[in-house]
Amino acid sequence: MKETYIDEMDLNMYRIVPAPPKWDLQEYIVTYLKEKDERYLSWFLHYYEKTLNKNVQSYMRQFFMQEHFADLKQAYIAGLLKALGKYTPDGGASFVSFKEHYAEREIFDYIRSMRTGFTVQSLAEYAKLRKAMAVWDKYDRSYADSTIEAVAAELGETTDDTKEILLGGLLNENRVDLYQQYAEDDEAESTEEAHPDTSSDTYTLYMKGELYNRLWDAYDKLEYTERMMLAQRLGFCFDCHSTFYMDYDDLDEYGDPKKKPIKPMMYTDIATDHEYSSANTAHKKCEKALAKLKEAIKGLI
């Protein structure tokens, strides 16, 4: 995919001249929360901005939003500030890890608000979306121009329309990731059963934002051990809630680490990790946590 020019001012929104004292990033946040002095947050942003830019550019490429760097960056910062209001240093996670879930939420909300292209309003369009994602999978979801052109050719669509279709698929996947894993682990239903292809109602094809938010809010209220075990069982990061991790030993064509899914753990492994006597104990703990999540979304599915 062709590189997009980014204005130098957008890349250096938080640069301070002369440079502030250089500390460990976590120390800036801890001091800010203790002193309530904005300068420590500005010092953090000064030194974190290079990494922040790289994170935003990764989203920019992933969701075909090459002309939206500055807005995506502001969305990321909005999420970072929301995370700051909920963060406690004694929780065990570094702020850099903790804030990623909140930043990602804001990024996705911005992307959804900006979408003007492909939307699912019929069975035919939903089938097209699923076919597009299946074809793209054959090419390992490469973002190279040649790959997008090849996918477009197989779909019989223009390159721009294909990007919109793939964006729709990516957003849909992100929204249902947690629910899909939750449902599969519950072994009583699946995403397909909750959202049958026989319906043309957009509500039943896409998980509402309310469902997504209620699930995470309910998860955040679980006991510490329940949250940890459920994250291990369902396969997402306990600190940032992401269902993926960045593999720095496997780089993509841009030299960035590839995004790979976190593998769920077996109950036997979870029991060992928490020093329980049997896998059944771990299973019961997870079932208790899942029951709380199910209660939180009652009436939405």
C-alpha cells in the first residue's frame, strides 16, 4: 500500500522544546496522578509521541484511513485520557498497556462515524462482505496494493469499493470478537445462532455498540481472579483487553510487528497457573464469571 504524506506538525503535536527531564514513562503517569500537575502528562506525551504515531499509523493502514492521521491521533489521545481517569498504578499493569483498550475504542468509534461507503442492508450485501473477507484470507490479509487489486478482481468490484467492503468486515470482526469467544466457551450458542444469516435486519447482523460496552463494563466489575482467568480462557490481554498481541519476531512488509490472535488456555493450564487442585475448579470459576456477563447483557440478544 502506498505511503501517505503526514504533516510534520501532526507528527509532533506534543513536542516540547527544550526537552523535559527524561524519566521512565510509568513514572510520569504515577507522578501526574499524585501531584495532579498537567506538566507531567505533557512530559509523558512528549516522549511517548513517537510510539503513539506508530500505533496510529498502524490503525491508519489497517482500516484504509490514509488521509485521517491527525483525526485518528486525536481519537487515540481521547481514549488515552479516558484511561487515565480509570487507571490506578497499584493495579499491576503499566499505563502504556492499560490505556490501549480505551484508545482502541475511540479509534473504532471515529472510524465508524466516518464511514460513508459499504453498509449491510440486505442478505446479498452481507454475503458479499463474507466472501470478501474469505478471499482476503487467502492472501493472508496483506495490505499490499497488488493484493487489494487481486481481491477486487475476484469480487468484481473497484479497488476503492473493495477497501470499503473490507473495512466493513474488519469493523464487524472487532465488534463481535469478545462475544464470539464468550459464546463459544459457554458452549450453548454461537455468534451465527445469535445473528442468523436469514435476517436482513442490520441489528441482527452487527453487534450493537451497547452490547460491546455492557460486556466490557461487566468484565471490569468482576473480581480480580475472575477477570484474569476469563482473559486466559477466552484469549485476550488482561491488561489492555486486546484479543491480539504484537509479534516482534515476525515483521510485516512495513517492518512493523504482525498482529496475531492470543490463544485461549485450557482449564488444566489455568488451574496450574492459579495453583488450583483441579481443572474443574478453574472451570467453575470461569462459569461463574460468564454468568455475570450473561446477566449484564440480558435482553440485548
